[in-house]
Amino acid sequence: MKGYPKGLLSKIDYENLLSMSEHVERAKADLIRLAEIDDSKIVVDLGTENTPKLVEVSNPSPAWMRAGFKDKAELTNLAETVQGLAENVR
């Protein structure tokens, strides 16, 4: 791989980047940032063109799911692990 990947990273991307010394710090920061995102709810407009009706619904495709984690807890556990490792090094 040449350089750090652009765009949405997958779980496998994070795992690979965490094993590469040149990308580990950025991967940790990106993983922690992804875990901090709360996009469990989204707002949709169910109204007509002239009368908007905004409704909050469960997000059918949150960021953790698009990245390939089985649930938010799996992502959070990995983020907490790498954050704990980073704090132990300091």
C-alpha cells in the first residue's frame, strides 16, 4: 500500500493499518473518531414539497455498520483497546 487510504475505511483496513508502523497513529485516531460518532438516529422529511414533516428515525446504515463491524460494541471495544495502548506508551 502506498500512503494512507482515502475515503471510508473498513474494519479490515483498520486492522491492517494498526499493524503498520508508519500508519498506526493516524489509524488509532481515525478509529477513535469513528467510535465517537453517534449516528444511531437520523432526521428524514416525510412531508410534501410545501409542508415539511421532519421525523427522527433509527439509522438503517450507521457508520460502524458501513465499516464492517458487527455492532457498535465491537467498534467501541477496539477503539478503547487502541486508546488504552496509546495512553500506556505516553
